[in-house]
Amino acid sequence: MPTRESAPLGAPCWADLWTSDVEGSGKFYSELFGWEAQEGSPEFGGYFMFTRNGVPVAGGMGDMGPDMPANNTWKIYLNTDDITKAAESIESEGGQVISPAMAVADLGTQLVFIDSTGATLGAWQAGTFPGFTVLNEHGAPSWCELFTRDHTKAVDFYRSVFRWDTNAVGDSDEFRYTTMREPGGESEFAGIMDAGAWLPEGVPAHWSIYWEVDDAAVTVAQVKALGGSVIADVEDTPYGRMATVADPAGAMFKLRTPPL
């Protein structure tokens, strides 16, 4: 079981689901991944945790009143050690803070922002809660990546705001991809894909989370049986077998079975 006590600086450290169907989503992900949907916390507006084997693996939230209905999306959070400075850097580097830094009891401090290329995500400065602690096993996070029409601007933004050390995996019109790597190490934590040539018109830049599964084809069949939908069926890639799916409420996410 790959575990860690905290996320590296700038790396994805948490993800949560904003869903219009709290009960249905709890049932769907529990049956799909073996998660358990905990009761929502009145203290935090109904926010709830998904756990797996007793360990928090993701968060969830329903509609936030009649004026803030859930948009059925997964949101990724990046780890920061200074959320005030991060907020200032987001604005100065062409992003926009849309939900200012807010303390969540002693768990940590969060903010939500739009990066310089239009993708929405969050930042998290940990207190007692570090976020993901289990990775790269069935039902746990496997990878996170940004699809953007402006690859260069995105790389510059994350290098500046979250102090990423980056590696250009590919730099051609056919495949332009940059990863966040561990300084002085071999691990990689997230990627930025140049999707300008194929991102559909009207679809903004966005982050995606991959959940690891033992068999992507089997899990895709389960998604359909549970009322979800398949956006892109299983495909063999150098990085494993991957698929893009959506839960019954429409929240999209990705599946990945790593290569042997």
C-alpha cells in the first residue's frame, strides 16, 4: 500500500466532488471503488468524506443553497505552504481567486481559483489534515493532469505560483506534455497536456483526476451497470489502460490501470 504523510509542495493533495445527488453519488462510488460515504458534517455545511479501508480518499459536497447548485464536477487541490502568498501569486500571474482563503477548523486552509488558462481548482495549506495519504492502488488516486489550450502559459503559471520543478516529456505539435517532478528525485506528481488541437469548442481548460483500478475494462462495465456513462472507452497507452467516464449525475473522471 503506497502511503505518504503529506503531499510534496505544489503536488495534488486532495480532490472533492460537488454533486447534485449526494445520496446517489455515495452509493455509486461505494459500489464502484469500495469507498464508504460518511455522513455530512453540519459544521462544514454538509461536506462529507469518502473513505476506503477507513482512510479518507476524497471529499464530497451537495448543493450549497438555491443560488449555488452543484455543477457535478471533481475539483483537485494543490498543496501549498503559504496560502496567502499563493493567492497573491495567482492574481499576479494572471489567475483569479474565486473563493478566498478560508480556514477549515484546524484541518487546514483552502481557496478556490482559476488558473491563467481558465481551469478551476483549489489550493490547500494543511493543518491536521494532509489530504491523500494512500496512492496508486485500486480506488485511490493514480494521476492528475491539466488539459489546456495554452501549454506555455500554464507551465509558467504553475512553476511560478506552486514552485513546480518541471520536465518536458514531449514538445511536438502531436504531443506536448510537461510533468511536475520531484526535485532531485524520480517521482512525478502531475501533468500538463497541450490540448489546443482537440479540446472541443466551448469546453474550458480543466483538471482531471485518474483513479487507479485493477482492470479498467471491468470497471468501465461497472460504471455502465451502475448508471454512469462512458465518455472515452478503454484505450491502451504507454502509461497503462485508461478510460474517461462519468457518474450518474454527470461528474467526469478517469480510470487508469498502470502498465505491468
